Amino acid sequence: MTDLSTLVAEELALPVDPRVTAMAAAVAAQYPGAARAVLFYGSCLRQRELDGLMLDFYLIVSSYREAYGRGWYAFANRLVPPNVFPFEHEGLAAKYAVLSEVDFARENSTRARSVSVWARFAQPSRLVWVKDEAARGKIVSAVAEAVPTLFALTIPAMTGDERRDPLAIFREGFALTYGAELRAERKGRSGSIIDADPNRYADFGQAALMDFRVSKPPKRAKGSDKLIWEHGRERVGIRKRAKRAWRWRARKGKMLSVIRLAKATTTFAGGVDYLAWKINRHAGTEIVVKPWQRRWPILGALTLLPRLLRRGAIR
């Protein structure tokens, strides 16, 4: 069986549309002294469609000081990562999130402050621009932690033989992570991600389970349903405790989503319009942004939330 790091390295190196590569290089060129890598991920990668959609990138930088100098952007990126910016290149539209190498490694691990990064990089991604081989090695190592993190935090919340089924673990894990963020996608979207490429998830999941068995296998306490699963610094006990931990992640994640939304209005021109477009696209709603919401984007974005929550447009 191929080990997980090798699977990640091979997947990251798969070719993409040359327009994606060109856009990634253009993003990196904006940060000549700081850019270390650019990753492409998300629905455009899964669907292999670019025109009329918004591409998703992560820009990994050496440090926020190197990327921005002193000032608000560096402070905001350090305090509530990531910063998100819009970008256009040769007729294509994109947004890119900025993380330092240190933060990217942490946010793919069980030390992550939220589910946002590892949940995305447990899915397919491509390394579409890289500074050098040292940077490539760090990216591969970080991304290779995403699936083990998902498994380490998901398996204790499951029961029965499904804990040994890679696809069942992915389905439960993505369902839990979707519940830990404000998402515009319809119910069941987390499962459709796996259905798009079940063989990939089976291979990555088997490799992750093998890594666990080789390092620290699960132990069942006598006379109980207690499952102790260790990975890195994380130790998750009985299912009840795991479920409680996920409820806490959901509360924290949704609060962070609101904070990031408000912060994005300072970095993302037309952020309220983008928010409405994304929700309309995924949830089938017909939200129309009012002029005053464009003039006061933070307030405008926040005033949308109660109505959207009531209507089930975001969860």
C-alpha cells in the first residue's frame, strides 16, 4: 500500500489547466519576497470548470511581515487567519487566502484553531506554484496531516464497524466540519464531495488508517465502549466526550466565520456582493444586495445573517 505522504505528493503534482498555473504565478508575483507556494482547491478543481466561476487558492508566505510589512493586513492575518483577497487574471476571477508556512502547518494538524483548513486539504488540491524544493517539502508535509487530523477527530464520534470504513469516516468527518462553519451549500453536499471520487478517498483513507495502526493503534477499555485514539497532541476518549468537543467546535467555528466575514469586507472589494452570489449559487436563493449594504459592507454582511439562518440558506 502506498503511504499517505507519497499519495499527497503525487496528487499535489497532478497537472491543471494552464490558465490556473498562470493565475497562481500572478498571485505569487504580488508577494515577491514572501511567496512560498500557491495551492489550488475547491469546486473548480473538482468540476474542472473555470469560466464564469471563482477559483480558490491558498497563498503560503514565509511570514506576514514579509508579505505586508507593518500595518493592518499583517496584524489581521496573524490575529484571525487567513486574509482573503479577490483577484482577476486573463478573464478569470479568483479569491486567494493567505497563510504563513507556520500557520498552514498548524491548521492542517490537530493543533488547528478551527476546522477550516484541514477540512479543505483533506480534499483534493494541487500545488500550482512553488518557490523551491524546500517549500514543496513543507507543503507536502502539512497537507499530509489533513486526513489524519480528520480521522483523529472523527473516529471517536462514531460507533461500530464504520470506524474502520474509510469512506464512512470521510462522510461523517465532512458532515461534522460542514456543521462547524457557516456554509451556503445544500444539505448533503459533504457526501457529494466523496461521491465525485470515491477511489481517491478510499486510497487516502486506507493509508491514514494504516499510519494509525503502525504508530498507536486504538485500544478498547474492558467492559466499556471507551475508545482511546491518539494522534499528535490530541487524545479523544469516549464518544460522548467527542460529540461534546464537536459541539464546541461548531459554536467556535460559526463565530469565527462571522468574524472572518466582517474582516473580509476590509480586504475584499465587493465582498457583500460575492457573499450573496455564493449563497444564491449554492442554496438556490435570490438575495439582492441593497445599495446601503454596499456602502456599509460590514454592517450589510452581518444584517444578512439572521434572515439567511431563518431561511436555511446557511447552516
